[in-house]
Amino acid sequence: MPRYEYRCRACGDTFELSRPMSESSAPADCPQGHADTVKLLSTVAVTGSGAAAPPAPASGGGCCGGGCCG
């Protein structure tokens, strides 16, 4: 379930809530009981496994590289 970050306009606290995407824009009360909150824009960094793609063959192999297109 996605986590959304909110900031309370009354006390300035920030907090997170886990809720379904369908409820992402629903109002959220701050833990101190204030109702005047705003959802913060979150940025997410997605990284791969760190493995590089295998290098292309130097010569030969493949249709046009191997001379099979005659």
C-alpha cells in the first residue's frame, strides 16, 4: 500500500499515512488532531540492480554482422 506524506498547516508537523491510491486525495487529520493538512509532493528515485547490459559482440553473430544476409 502506498505511503503519502502530509503537513499540518496548524502546527507544522509532517506525517505519513499508508492508504489505498483511491483515497490518496482524501482529507487527513494530523496526529495532534488538526484537520487543516496538505498532501506533500513526494519524489521517488527508482534505481536498477546496478548490473550493466552485456557488451555487444565485436564481430560476427547476428544476421548482418555474420554475413548471412547475402
